[in-house]
Amino acid sequence: MKGIYYVLLLFGACCLNSCAFMSKMGFYNPASWDKKETGVAALQEDLVWKNAKSANNQDTYRSYLEQFPNGKFKYEARLQLQLMEADDAWARTLTTGTEEAYTLFMRDYSGSKYNAQAYEKLAQIRQKETWSRVMGINSSEAYTQFINRFPSSPYLPEASKKLADVKSEEEWTRIKNFNASNPFEQYLKTFPGSRHVAEAKAKILSLQSQDFSRAPVIAYSERSSNRSKAASPPPAVPTEPRRPAEPKEDLGEERYLAAEIANTPIAYQTFLKDFPRHKYALNARRQLAVFDEQAWMRIKGSSVKSDFENYLKDFPDGRYVREAKKKSIDQEVATILAGDYQALPGLNRKEVTPGAKLNEITIKNITGFNLVILYSGPVSERVEVPDGATLVVKLPNGSYQITASLNSDLIGNFVGKENLTGGKYETKFFLGY
């Protein structure tokens, strides 16, 4: 028995030594296997990335990201995809070549290397359209506004010439029936290249000859008797003849041109307020919509309350007014929650309405101060309740953060939370609770 026992003991020791040896060599070490697998994965990722860089197209970069969404080259792959998408979008924009296409490109790829070119193309299109309208209006005011807005325009030489021509025509229309030579002499000095130069010179000669032919009559009158001299009328003073009525101008067209030259939201809003049914009203609304969209894209992810307040001020009828009001209130609530506040007493539920999706909250203020309550939830509302007043607020079901503030520097803010599930509630605000 002892012999068998020693044999078994020797066999166990050998097994243990063998296991220890194999473990030491890594055959039974899970970490060692993991390292080998990790090394293989890293080599595979490097190979896929090398192929993606070599091919340098969107498909290979997307394939890399699908295989290695958290790979070590993921940021570079995403960047290359974005650059290529911007290249494709720019090529499509150039093919389309419209004002809307360039505007959308600038909105969607604001950080692109093509942004400056898009802005220049957009400016050229707007400049060309504006020039066409200015040519149609053909007034000195229109040309002056165009020159002031586009001082580096390729149309500037033509605009300057047109302005001089129009002013020349306007001045000629004003003086052409005068009976004195001085206005025509001044006209020749001011507009030496006018097409009316010959007419002006002829008018001067005609008026001067008339003055010369009257001279003997005046001399003879001086030799007349005192009675005749006293009875003779004084020489006529040249007067400006009454100008014929001019056709009524399209003030709306002039105002639209001015709005386009200013190219600001308030300019288009003012035009639409004064001329809501004008033929250019649709153009003004379209341009205003572009400004509206651009303004909202800039601030929609903001956490600054004033950004949304400024949007509401600039676009009181904008597409995103409701969202801007909600975000403004939500940011104000977040600011209050980040500071010091007291607990707001819960609402008193007076009536349950099964299946109702709307809640009626009756608020009574007997604090002695004006009360401002903010509800931030599925919808966000700002409610102002004067002292002594009662107000009913209607809100859809959902969870709301509620803040209450009084117009007193001595009393802080109050904060609460309510889950409205349909029915009628009431709350009374008074000091001392």
C-alpha cells in the first residue's frame, strides 16, 4: 500500500509541475490569449485603415467605421468623410448655381473651406438681381443706393454713368421750359456730356437774342415823357413755369429696393408691414425666411437665454417663435435651479378627469407683490399674476418643473415639481407658508 501511495504522490507532483510550466509558458494564461487576440485585432485594424487611406473614398472610410466604430482612427475617418461630403455638396451647389443652393450650403457646411466662395457666389447672384431691378426702376435714388451698397461691383462704372444720365434727364425736365439763360448755363457746367448739350446752347442763344431785341424798346421808353415812363410796366422777371403732373411712382418698388440694399431682417419686415400685398412681398418673405433659418441654426443649441430673447425680438413672426419661447423659459428655470431656492408647496388637486389630456390650474396671488410663475415641461409657459388677482392656466399632461418668484429683492425663488395627469388644480400664494 505504501508503494502505491508514493507512486500516486509522485504522479501528482509531476502533474502540478507540468501545469505550472505550461502556465508559465502562457498556455493556460487567459490574459496571454487575450493579448494575442488583441494584437491580431490591432493588426487587422491597421490593415483596414491603410487600405482606406490608400483608396481614399467614402466607401472605404465608412467600411472602416462600421468594422471599428471605436477604433483609434475613428476621428480621422469621420473628418475625411465630412470633407468628402462637403466636396460633393459643393459640386452639386455649383451645378445648381441658385441663390437657395448657396444659402443652404452655407447653412449646412458653415465650417467648410468653400464657405468664402459660397458667400462670394451668393453676393454675385444677389448683386446681379439687384442690378436688374435697379435698371428697371431707373431712378437716381436707386442708382445711388446701389453704388453705396456695392462699391466694388463690376456694375459700378455702368451704375455711375446711369446715375449721371438720370440726373441729367431729371434736371433737364426741370429747367427746359425756363425763360432765363442762367439755368441752362449752369446745366452745361454740371452735365457737359449730356445729350441735351446742343439744346441747352440753342436755348441760351435764343434767350440772349430775345434780351437784345428788347433793348431799343427799353431805351425808347427812357426818352418818353415822365407820364409814359410812370405808366410803363416793369420788365417781366423770368419765372419757373408750372411743371406738368408726373405719373405716380410705385413707392412700394422703391421701398423694396431700399430693403434689399439694406439687406436686414428689419428692413424686409418694415416693407411687409407697409406693403403686405405688393408684387415684391413674396420676395421679401422668402428673404426674411432665409434670415430666420440662419438665425435659428446659429442659436438652437445654445444654453444662453438672451440668444432666444434676441431671436424673438428680431423675428416676432418667425418660424421658430414657439420653440424660442420655450427654450428661453427653460433656460430661465435652469438658472433658478442652479441657485438658491426654497421648496414650493404642491398643487391642491380639486377634480380628477379620467382620460383628460388637459389640466386647469387656478392661481391666486395674495402676497402683496407681483408673482411670476414658470412652467418648464412638455410645453413651457411664463405666467404673471398681479397682486390680488386670480388666473387660470391650462397645460397638457406631463412632468413640469415649476418656479415662482416675487418682485422683491428680500424674497428668494421657490421651486417645485408636479406630474399633471388631467384634472383641475388650485394653488394659493401668500407670505408665511
